[in-house]
Amino acid sequence: MPTIAEKRATFRQLHAAGCFVIPNPWDVGTTRYLQHLDFKALATTSAGFAFARGLPDAAVARDDMLAHIAEIVAATDLPVNADFEGGYAHEPEGVTESVRLCVETGVAGLSIEDATGDKAKPLYDLDLAVARMKAARAAIDRAGGNVLLTGRAECFLVGRPDLDETVRRLQAYSAAGADCLYAPGIRTPELIAAVVKAAAPKPVNVLMPGALGLTVADLAALGVRRISVGGTLARVAWGAFIRTAKTIASEGRFDAFKDAVPHAEINGFLRDDMTAR
């Protein structure tokens, strides 16, 4: 098992060149299976974990999320980036404390969003958003942990699909100390290319939902450095579960069981993985 310092160094190196996919497991089993597939790094998903706890996204308490992040970090040899929502605080001082605690879990990176959770005012004013990013940067630097900080501009996810505003925010977060920049919700090659150009030389993360039709090679050609999938893998699993359960409930049929992964395959993988550890 590599040390935390080695995981963090590896994670930073991944952002130096090329393009990599950072998929999002939501429990220990999915974490270990994604490592088995030779991905280079993983990221938590706030939505995937919340759904597994019977909660909507953004409803998990900070301490519960920190415990989950620590569990994922401990379950893998790979660097882990924490989907740390808005830092579980509004004011910069609260972000500082939350980030300090997140760094202590052993993460290699974490992200801070600028969404408020308030539909009437969905984004923090830029000055406050920048202060929150600076607070996250300072907490990481004081910890001396080499944790990579991702600054997120949530404009396209909260009904403010304004490219100029998105770029203005990303550039401000870069100046405030973000190492990687991320504008979830941008969905066309033109928008992606514009964000990559505006963010340079900082690396850009792109959220890849299911409907874009772009490949890893396509995104790499646009200059994207990191590709995440958010809660989509968890929603794929939920989709199969919901469709199958509805068919049983409404039709009394079990046809969808034919698509189930054999028990022996999952059990065998987990047994071999446990032995290897």
C-alpha cells in the first residue's frame, strides 16, 4: 500500500500532462472493483453516497461524509479526490475547519463548490466565493499535505449558463490557489474548449454525463486533463435496480434477472481481492 504522501504525489503528477478518467465509487466494493480495472485515481460522489444512505444529495452531515471519505481512502491504493461540496460551511472560517478535517482523512485532492444551495441566490457573490477558496488553500497549506485543490464554478448546474461568468469565476479561483478548475454542466465541445483555453495553464476537469457522446479521446483532444462521472455510476446501478423492482411489482415478472452479474463472479473477485490484501 503506498503512503498518503506517495498517493498525493502521484495525483499531482497525473495532472501534469495527458488525460485520465477519475470514476466515482460510492462504497468499498465499488472502490475496489474500479481499482481492479486499473484506473489511475478515484473520486468520491456526494450524490452516490447520499442515495446509499437514503438521503438526497447534499443532505449528508459533514462528519458522516468525512467518515465515508476516510473509508474510501483506506480501501484503495489509488489517490482519492473528495467531492467535498461547498466545504460544509458558508463562511471562510468554517471552510477552513472542514478542509482541515478532510485533509486528515488522507485524500489526495478535494473540491470546493461555489453554489449556495439557495434557489433564490444560487451562487456565492464572487468576493465571498474567492475568500472561501483562499480559506481552503490556506488550510491545505498549513497542513503541509500537498493536497490538490479543485475550484468549481457551478453556474451551469444552478441555472446560470453564462460562459463569461463561469470563466471569470474559474480564473478568480485559480488566482486564489485552486490547482485544478472545474465547471460541471458544460456540455458542448465548443464550451469545453473555451473553458480549457481560459483556464490555462491550470488543468481542467470535465464532468461526463451519459448523453454527450464524447469519448476520452475526444475530450483529450480538447485539452481536458481529468474526466469525472459524478454520481452517474451510482445512478446506473439505481436504474437497473428500479427497473427490475418495478417489473416485479407491476407485472410479477423476473425477466430482468438475466442481466444480473453472476454471484460467483462478484464473490470470486472480492475473495481474490481480500486475499491479495
